[in-house]
Amino acid sequence: MANGEVAIALEKMEEKAEAIPVADNSKEKVASSHSKPEATVENSVMKDEHGSSKKWSPKEEEAHDPPQGCFLQKWKKIFVASCLFAVLLDPLFLYVPMMRDEIKCLLYDRNLKIAALLLRSVTDLFYILDIIFQIYASPNYSDVMDLYRRIRLYCSKIRFWRKYFVPTIAKTILGSYNILIDIMAILPLPQVAILIFFSEMSDLRSLTAIRMVIMNLFVSLQYVPRALRIYLSCKELKRAPKKETGETAIWVKGVLNFFMYILSSHVLGAICYFFAIQRMATCWSNACRKANGCNTSTFGCRYHHTDRNITFLNDLCPISPVNTSLFDFGIYITVLQSGIMGSTNYFQKFSNCFWWGLRNLSSLGSNLEPSVDGWENLFAAFISIIGLLLFLYLIGNLQTYMQFDTARIEAHRHNMKVEQKMEEKAPEIESWFSKNGIPKKLHDLKLNIMNKVRQELEENRDADLHYILSNLPVDLRSHIESCMPMARLKKVLTLKKMDERMLRRICQCLEPREFDDYSIIIEKGKPLEIMLFIVEGNVSIEKRNGSSPSSNNLQQLPRGAGEVCGEELLRWPLSTLYPRGALLLATESAKAIGHVEALVLKAIDLRGVVDTDYFVGMMRRTFSAKELEKATDNYHPSRIIHEERGFATFYKGVLPMPDDDKTVVAVKKYAKDSLPTWDVAVEAAVASQTNHINVVRFLGGCVEEEKEPALVFEYIPNGTLFEHIHKEEAAGSFEGSSSSPTALLSLELRLKIASETAGALAYLHSLTPPIIHLRLSTKHILLDYHNTAKLSAIGKSQADPHSSQYM
């Protein structure tokens, strides 16, 4: 079935079964087919000062084929080997006919006939399996099986097979030339030629020209589809990527080329044997017409009579010595004189015919002296042409292999020189990495720089590491420059799990600053205005031991390059203990020891980063404003489910999620200018840390310029506990349940709700840092369809600037 017909059938069946849920795996297929590894840095092309172009191709992660694809690649190799084996065994049919010259009769070799039929059946099985695998891997088969999974509940198997499956398979077969060639290859042409046509040759009257031409065509045509299939399969393997099929060794290719000679010699020798028997039978037929009383129907060995006169056959069909004036056996005389026609010594028979084929093939048929018979002359010309083609093919491949081997040796020598230079450059490169603060974990950047140095060396240009950044592509150079201070940021414990986008904003806010010896950088008890990243030099951290402020016992902790001072500043923007604009007080003093170079992050800049990017960094998923407007019908009033004191409104919406196309959600939209963005960021930060069955799940949010911020939560449809307890006063309040509250809750259900609420609170207290719910009430305990308690308003929590205290 064509893809269009399958699509039409699917539409009809889906309209018929609208109420029947069916599994649709098509999206998973599309997702998996488009999931590809991406390089970390885009490819780019640049030119150096000499004008030479330099292509930049960072390594991409290799995609692993699914098990089905790996099996099909292995099967292609197995199938090529089976095709070669089949061509090697097919000539056995040509050795089945035998001729007993002493009594002048024809017969079959029964044992060889059985062996040839069995071996032919085994090789045909591989062609049948290849047909099955090709059908299975075709897109039409996947489509029709997907259709069957959709309609199997209301469509009988017989009707499905008759109307959909069989036509699909038929069109798949007719549309694939590989399958058609496989079908032609398994046609029983040699069986028909040998077992049917030759069985009638005991009656020499059947030796008509038309019958012999048909029999010889059957014998010859069997090799056409088989040889063509080998060629096409080898061509497919060459087109396949090396990572799928693997690199074929040169000696294997050489053996295959030599095997072509061996195989051709074997086939030509068998054909010569078969034609020689026909030639002798033709001579007997001509002699029988000239003799009186000769019965042409008694040349089968089963009709042998002791009183039969065969003397005239020896006189008119002499092979030793040859008399061409009576009958010219041409190129077949050597085989006839060898006496192998009636022998059952298979090694002797096969080796003699193989030598005949190899000798004449390697000499391009120059030793052959055919008779005037036209078909015999065509056969001799065919041997000459095949020998010439194989010789040219072998010489061409030999020249290609020699060039490839020479190029490989030269490439190996060049690579050895490059490796030697890379070993000399390695210490300098490592020193450059350390000096510029690039961390070892950034393997991609380090690998790209190493590849750039290697590329310069491979093009016989020296790589000057002092100007390595200027030689890199612009995008990559900017990426490396931005990652240098980022390496220091990621050493800070608080920033290790922070969003990459927010870290980049912090990097942009860093300012270089120098401090003289004994300069006070941070003073204990004073507002903490900066956070320090030490680049060079040392800083002394002073802490006073003991509880008394007047204690003279000072403890000095030195910090050097790569370390941080004033780390507690990072927790200040999310703290609710300090009013808007109030700064955090320093808990320790920092003083410069000698000359200090550092990168400084100001408190005011950090607040700006939080107002813009921290909100996005805390999102589990970022939605666009258009997505939320579409999900809530442009925030239509009919979608309102709750309002919070005029600064936020909850709307019921439907959003596509990874696990469901139509997920019902609750969208909390903040009123314009009702809250600063940093307050919304605090709520998102707290909610994003929770993941519990009894806590309302936080799904993501939206923050865009000139748009009101919004948070997205899971929708709890069964109202609040307050509604169920006070249904007369609060029906349909928070979460806006569409159905009226249920009857009064039983004592058992109330205990279950209390237990689940206590479990949710215990979970919040177990987090690091712990979360304390500051607005716990029955209005913030929601119930789903199964009356499972869901704790809401988690974001309204207290945040402390110290990591050991509660949020």
C-alpha cells in the first residue's frame, strides 16, 4: 500500500473509531528520527594572514545506531557471502549429466543431483530471508502495521490481510528492484534445464536447435540476477558509512578480486563440461541418421541392450584420434578426451574442468580453436571478453591499492611528525590553559584548541599560542573569553548548579580591580557591597575567635588566586529578611596581602541579574507569553479560578507537555507592577526545589519584557479543604472547581488528609536549606479527584541569607 493510501485509510478508520483510544507511536518515531547530537560550537571558516583558508569542524558526538540498524548492516555482509557461495555451488547442476562412452548412453549422477538440490535450497533460503528483511524495513510495512494496531479491535484479520496487508506487500515488492532481483535469483532455472530438458535427451530426436537453445539459456541466465545482486550489495556496503560497516582490510579486497578469477574459472569449466556432453549427443544424433536400423530413442543408459550396434558411432564420432572431416568437436575435445564424462571421481572431474576454465580465461581464450558451430564460437568469444574484463578489473584495483598504500604510508609519516610536534607543544598548551583559567572539565573547548593547534601543524605552520585566540573563529574566540572568568565562578559552591545563562550575565558584570598592600577590602559589620574573585595575589580573612567582641584572639585565613571572598552576597537577593534596597552585613573582614588583582561583583549588579535572569534560571520550563495566552483564551474572564488580593489571578489553561498533548494547568498571572520581578523569582526558586506527591507541582513560568510575569502549576480540580469543610460559605473559591464540593468528609478521610499534609511539611523541612510554610491553612490544602492532599502556596516562604537557616 502506498503511503498516501495508508494515510487515507487511517483517516477513515480514525473517524469511525473516535471513541476508541489507540496508542500512537508516530510522534516517538519522529522524535527519535530527528534526535541528533549537536556540536558545541558551530562550524566556521577563517583565513589567516597568508590567505590560506582554515576549516573549523569540532567533533560531533557519534550517534549510535539502534539494534535493528546494526543487525541489517551485519546481514548485508552475510548476504553477500551467501551470494558468492550460491554462485560457487550452482555449477554443480551442470555436472549432474553423465555420458558412458563405452556403451554410448546418457545418464544422471544421482548422488550429485541430490546434493545440488539440497545446497541450492539452502542458498535460496538466504535470498528469501533477504526479501523478508527488506519488506520488514520498508516504510510501507511500518505504515500498514500501524494501521493494524489502530483497527484490530473492530476489523477481522482476514479482511485486514485481504484489503490492506497483501496489496501493501505486493506494491512494496514491485517497487523494489532489489526484491525483484532476489525473486529472479531463486527461480528454479537450472533445475528445469537439467532435470526436465536433459531427461528427454535420451531420445536424440528431441535434440532440436530450439530446445537446446532454451536449455542453454536457462543454464546461463541463472547467473545474471545472482551476479547482479552481488554487485548491488557490494555497492550498498561501499556507500554505507565506515562506522556502520567497518573498514575493509586491503588483503580482504585482494582476496575477493582473486576469488573472482577462481569463481569465473569454475563456472566456465562446468559450462564447458555441459556443452561437451551436448556436442557428443549431437554427433550421435547425426551418425544415427546416417546408419540404417539405428533407434534414436535408446540412448538412455536404462534402455541399454547388449545386442545394440555401436560400432558405427565410434567410426563417425572419433575423439582419439580426432577426425575433423567426420565431426569437429572444436574446443570441447580436450574435455571429451579426458574421460571424465562418465567418472564419479568428483575431485578429478571438478579440478580438470576448473583447470580448463582457468587456463583459457588467463590466456584470454587464445588457445581455443572452435569449430564452425556458431554457438561454440560465441562461447569462445565470451571467454575471451570475460578474461579481458577481469584482467582490467584486477589491474585497476591493484593500481588503486598501490596508490592508496603509498598515500597511507606518506600520511603515517606526516602524522608521526605532527604527533612529535604535539608532544613538544603539550607542556606549552597545558601552561596556556592554566594561565588563562580554563578548567579541565571543559573538554570541548580544550579539544577544539588542541585540534586547532594540530591543524596548524598538519598544514606545516607553527602554532603560536600567544596569538591562538586571534587565530580561532570569532564565535569560538568569544566563547572561550567568556568562559575564562566563568571557570572561577563555577568553583563557588552556590553557583555550581546555577543556570548557564545567569552565569554569563554575572560574567558580564565582573569588573577588574586592584588593591594595594594592607587595603581593607571587606569590613566586618559593614554592608557587604562586593564579592571578590582573586586573580593574582593573596587576601587575608580575619575572624575573631570567642564570643566576646573585645577578644583579641584573631584568626587569619589566607586565600589565594582562584578563591572567593564575600560568597554570602550570592544569597542576599533571594532573602526576605532584608527590605528592598537593604544590604547584607559582612560576617568577616578581608584585607589585601601585597598587591592583589581581582574581579569584583557589585551587589547592585547582582540584584539586576536576579531581576532579569534568575527567574528564568529557576524555571523547570520556560513558556512564551503567546503560549500562555493561547492556553487561557487570552486570559478570558471565564477562565478565572481564583484571585489573590488584586496582585495575582489564577487562570485555568491547557498546555502541551512532553507526556501529554493537553495538560490542564493553573496559570498564576501577576498584575502589572504589583510585585517586582525579584519577588516572583523568590517564589519560583522555592517552588522549583520541591518534588513530592503531596505538594502542588511547579511546571514553569514566563518572563518577557513589557509582559506581566506568570507561573504555571498543575491544576487540582477538586477544590480546597476549606471548601469541603465550609461548603456553604466557600463553594467554588480557590482553584474554582467546576463541580460542587462533595459531602462532608468522613473522619477516616480527614485523618488521611492530615497525614498527607504532615508528610508534605516534613518533606519541606528535610530539604537543604529547609523550607518553612508561612501560610499554612485549609485554603492552601487542595484535593484532587481521589481526595489526595496537595499543599500549595509553597513560594510564600521565608528566605534567610545564611545557608544553614530556613527558607
